Amino acid sequence: MLITGACGRGCRVGRDLGLDGVVDHFTLSGDEAGWLQNKTGATRLGFAVQLKF
């Protein structure tokens, strides 16, 4: 899987992570999961997404 992002001048930057890399990148760590305990609903989802990007 190729993960891409935009740099400051409209160019595209990417790296091929493979399945294991994608899972590692987008899986919450124990500490990150702990930060979500007091959040609910859309707030929880939004906070989780912000942690990973």
C-alpha cells in the first residue's frame, strides 16, 4: 500500500509500507488507547484519527 501526502509546493511524497507497515502505522498503542477512555462517539473517533495523522 502506498501512503501519500502533499508537501508544501504541490508535490506528492509517498512510501510503500506493505500490509504490516500499514497495520503498525494505523494501530493505536496502549498509551494512545488510554487517551481515548474519557471520550465518546464522534469525539473519540476524531481524536483517534488525529493521533494517527
